[in-house]
Amino acid sequence: MSFCTMKAVAVILLLTLNLITLDATSFSSEKHSRKKRAWIIDSFTIDEEHPGPFPYKLGTIELERDYQVGFALTGKGVDEEPVGILSINEKTGVIMVHGKVDYEQHSVLKLVFEARNMSNMKVDTKLGVEISILDINDHAPLFQKNVYEIAVEESTIQGTKLIMVLATDSDAPGTPNSTFDYRIASVTPQTPNVEFYIEKNGQISFKGCLDYEATEKYTIVVEAKDRGDVVRLSSTCSVIVNVVDKNNHIPTLVGHTGKGKVKERETGTTVLRLHVDDKDTRNTSAWRAKYTIHGDKDGHFKIVTDPETNDGILMVEKPLDFEEGAERNLSISVENEDPYFSCELKRKTTTGLWQVVNTGGVSGTGIIPKNPSEMVTIIVEDINDPPLFKHSVKDVMVEENVRMGHPLEQFTAVDLDLSYTNEFEYVKGYDPDNWVTLDSKTGKISTAKVLDRESPYVKNDIYTVTLYAIDKGDPPMTATATLTIRLKDINDNVPMLINTTVDMCLSDGSAVIGATDLDEVPYSGPFRFELLGDVKDKWHLDPNFGNTVNLVKENTVYVGYHELLLNIYDTQGQVSQQNLSVTVCDCYDTPNCHLRRSTSTQVGGSAVGIMLAALLLLIGILLLAFLISCTRVKPIIEIVQDSGEYLIPSNIEIPGTDCKVPMTLQEVDKGQVNVSQDMTANGTLQTAHTGYQSLQQSAFQGQMSLSQNAAPLYQFQRGNSIYRSMTMQSNSRSSHYQGSTFNRKHPMSMSMSKGQSVLKRNEALNSLLFQRICTIQAPNKELFDYKPHVYAYEEDFVTDPHLDAISIPESDFVPDELLYLGSRFNRLASICMPTPAPH
């Protein structure tokens, strides 16, 4: 029997003697249940990564019973992960191992052992079995990274912690297999002035002095090895240390170039270039130079570093003045952007840090050398300096409207040049409205015109003038001064209406009117308004004081345009008379008068197109008529002497008379018309027989002219007014009809009978006309003897929305305006009284 089998049997016997009882497994039935005893067996052990061969016997479980027993094993390693590692012989109870077990995954296998009575298959015994996996050293320590890389400045002092490496071991914790140590296996390259070391926790540091010039990079190999009993496993990683160059070499000035001269008042000019040498790495902060100027108390100079050459460029930043000194002595020092440091190894020791001397840095113990410097002299060249005003800006306050020639201010300039002439003159510069005059010798400024505070050139009551002082040097130099004229307001402006036109609806009771004044308080508003003229029971103001007032309309005001006259007074009593145009509309179809005018006068794009087309058509018709008139002469149209074809003039807007209808046409022709007694008292009717004779003469001469041969058909006289009924006119023996010209001049060879027929026709026409006038006149009522009457406005009267409001003026009717009706009535006149043919 093997040792493992004997050990398993001993454990089973021990557990049986101690009668350690666990929670029994319940076997239930429909009527009753009972508990069986369960047993725990001491753990078996399996070596991790056992080399085999497989399967091999782990142990045997034996139970002494009078009946045949069947064994069963379940749990981890059997039917749970790792599956298939263990098995048990059902008859003999032998446990077999079929494969390797990894301790890092399964440190203990917990199983359940059962023994059954084979006769009735009831569970006889149930035991818990634990099999421990014995760890072996099968894992080496592993670093988190294979390669670590860091950058360390050259000026880093010894003992500084650079980096920490970390490794782990997957073997059983707290065992020699998982316990490991760090050590530095190698350092490449090996330099005499530095030694790297590692602490137990993996922290790496160094002793001595880092030197970029000796080496720019170190490669350190670190090993981690465990303490296994049978075998010791290890692994390594690499640590790359990059040394960053720092300023351990002082820059050296090696000279300067440049003219070393500058003209006074020049800026931005390069005077000198200083050259420097540095052994640190180029284009690093340890190499780049930083210059400092000493002795420039007024800050006239600045120096910058050329990024390519590291030279110092000395420039003029603030203008120099020759009169303050012809030379400037400066001291220029140089240093690097990084602070200087040094590290010197004195002695190596077997324990602890080495003995070194550091210069610079926080823990520096050495002496820092002084920065190198160089003396330079700058020569200032004299040039013509500009004049200088003692006061370049002056203010003066003056009332507006002062007289011309009023003195304002005087400017004085000086010239500090020692080697150039200091003669100069004053010249006026900016004076937008030419308000002032300037004395070129003395600098005195006076007014050239009346100053107006309300001028558009005045901003915030200020008018600005600039002037120059120009010397006579070569080149001439200029100084500038400014005069600010502050104008004090006076009451030199009258109030004005803001809007001189007002629209009102007939239903509105009032409209707002306002006034403004260019003057300021107290010479402006609030204003007092006063209506002038016949405004009683028509218009009034409520209130009449303020910047704006209400113009109130009475019910007697009709629709139309009204002109009002107002007096407006400012706070000082200065008055202006203003005209106000008021338009009153009914506003039934539109909300206001302005909208009505806009809609009634608006012309659309289509209307414009129609007008252009009509204009082109009219031009074409005129051109066609001109071509036709040039080809042939149209014959004269004769008019038959039937009375039905004559147009009888009527309703020609002239006063009538109480005449009687003549009995015969002969009486009319002979001028024998009887006049009633009433007519004799009111006026005299004169027949136009003389006019007929004049007309007959003009007919024989072939012309009718208003200035030479025109005669009134009837002439009525009443009081001091004379009304003519109609005047015939022939324009230069020709008349125009449909664009063609007909010549009214006929040869003298035409027959006399034709002229006589024309005269008879004219006499008959005028007789009929007179008869018509007398027929339509009522007794005791003279025709046209009335004045235009203004009818009352009807509230329910509906007007055409496309027509503007009609205003009926209150002036008298003037009939003389109807004497000449225009060229459009020439055709009518030629038909009514044709020109007789000459004999």
C-alpha cells in the first residue's frame, strides 16, 4: 500500500472516531423524512504540474459493510472545472489523477464522496473531500514594461529619484516562489563620473555628476529574481535614461560690428551687433543668449537676440536728442536663458553618495561666475529739430455771433536747436469753415467771421482749429497745436414748426403740432403758440404752451385744404410767424389722408408699361400722318346749308338778358330787336351787325384772326362787367385737323356767289343762336347772373374712394377765364363759322 493510500485510510478512520457530523442530506418521502450522517475527509494533495505518467493513483477510500457498496465522486476536477482531472472506481473506491493542475487557477479541489447500498441504491455514507494543490515555482517575476524611457536634465543632483520599476510574481503569495529581488544587471556606457543604483522597491537613482558631453544616453538593464527552493526564476527590463543638456558653459563675447552711430529722433535703427560663443547644444535654452543693457537710464535702447546666430542686436527704441548729449556709453552683459550650473566629482565612497561640488541650482555650494559684459559707445548725430509749442492744446470760450476780429488766443513755439536756425512761422491747418485768422509772426488767433454755434461744423458746442509752427531748416520741421473754441449759446434763432403740413380726418377733433429751436435752454422751448387770422369758431389751440400742442378743429370746418398762420414764442419772448397747411379728409375709405393720396396717385408697373406703349403708338401715328400729308393735299369739305348740320353754341357760361324772342330772322339781321322795360333798366343789348360786317370782310380776305378780325357775336353790358360770349380765331390762316394741314387761302378767281352764300349762312347761324338764348331764359332771371353756392355737407353722402377731397374755395367766379378755351376748340369754331371763299 502506498503512502497516499495509507494516509487517506487514516484520515477516514480519524473522522469516523471523532464523529464529526455536518448538515445531513435529507431524504424525503411522501409520509416521512430522515437525516443521514455526512462525513468530511481530510484533504488529499496534488503536486502542481506533476510530470506523470497519467493516470496515477491518488488514494483509496474503504468502507467496511456487510453489503456491497458503490462509490461515487462529484465536484471540482470531476464534473466541474477543471473537468476530467479526477475519477473514482465505483467498486474499489480508488481515486485516479488524469492530468496536470495549475495552482494559479485552482489552489483547492472540493469534492463530494458518496457510498450507496447496491442492493437498494440508497445513500449509505456522504463525505466531503478537499484536495490541495501544492504550488511549485513555475512563474518568473514579470515587469510592467519591457522598456522604460525617461529624460533627465544634466543639472540634476545625485540622489534624485529618477524612475521606479515594478514587477509581479503569480506564484503563491508569501512563499519563496513569489518573493523576488531587484538588481542592476548592467549600465551602458560606463562613465567614471556617475553610478546608477536601485533600491528594494525598484526606485532607480544615481551617484556623482551627469555630463551631457560625456554621453547623451544611458541604457540600464534591471533584473528581478525570485527565491524558489528548487529553482530560481527571473526576468529583466531596460531603462533608457536620456541626458538633457543644460547650461554648464558660460557664453563668451567675442566682439561687435556696426557703425555705432544714430541720428537724433530716429527709432528702430540697428546700431551694433554683438557676437557671442557658447559650447552648449545649439538652439537649446542652454545655448540661447540673453543680453542686458546697463547705463541706459531713459530707456532709449533695446537689444534682441538673433535666433539664428545668437548675436545681440542693439537698436534705438526711443528717440535721442543731440542737445542732451552727443554720446551714450553703455555696458552690455550676456547670459543664457537657462541658469548656469556646474558639477565636479571630488571623491567616490563605498557607501552613501559620492562627494561632489555643485554650482548653481537649489543646492548649489560653489561660486557662480559673473556674466561677461562689454562696453560700447554710441554717437548721436545732430539734425534739424522741429519747433515745440509751449502749450500744444488750448481751450477758449466765447459767445457765438461775436464780431469779426475778436481775439481768441495766442500760441507760442520755441526751437531748441543749437546748430540749426530757429526761425519759424505759424500756419493755419484745420479750419473747416474758415472761422479764424492766424498771425504768422506772433501766433495770435482772432475771428474771421461771425461764429455760429448752430453751424454743422460745431460738434457739442466745440469748434476745433489746428495750427503749425514751421521752421526754416533743411528739411523744414513742423510742430502742431490745437485750439478748441467752446461756443456759448445766445438767443439768435427763432422757433420753427417741425412739420408745416398736418392731415386730419373729419371725425378727428385735433392734431398734434410741434416746434423746435436751434438754440439751447433757456433760449428755446417750451414754446407759446398763437393762432392768427379769422379762426374763431373754426380752430383753437389746447393747450397753447409746450413743445407740442393740440390744434383743435371745430365742427364748422369743412373737408379740404386750410392755411393757418401761427406765432410761436420761445422762453425769452422771441417770436416767429409760421404757415401751417391743414388737410381735412373724410377718411371713410382709408384710415388717413396720406394713405388716400398714396393710393390715388400710385402708379403700378403695368400702368407705366401701358403709358410707354401709348406714347410709342402716338409717335407712330404722327409719323404716319406726316408722311401722308407730304404725298397729297386733301380737298376742302363743304358743309351743306341745312340747319340740322350746324352746331348751336349753348350753355357757354355768360350772363344772359331778359330779351324777347324776335318775330323773324329779318329783325335779327337788321338789328331791330325790341327790348323789354326790365332789360332796359338793367342793361343794354346790342346786336352784332357791325361784327357781321367785320366778319364778312375777313371772309373775303380769306382769314380769321383773333388779333385782327375777331368780333363778338353778342355783347352784353351790365354794371362795370363786360362778358363776351365767344371769340373766333384762326391761327395764321390755317387750322389743324387729324394731323393734316389745310390751307385756308383761296385764289381770287373764285366766284362771288360762293362768298355771298357763306355770309348768308353765317347770318342764319347767328340768328338761330340768338333765338336759342332768348328761348331758354326765364322772365326776370338773367342767365348766369349768380355766384357759386356752397352746399351743406351731407353725412351720409358716399364719395368715390378714388377721388381726392374737393375743396370749394370762397373766391368769386371769374368768367374772363373762359375767353380762351385752347386749340382743341378751333375745329368747332371752324365748323360753326366757316371761312368764306374770296371773290
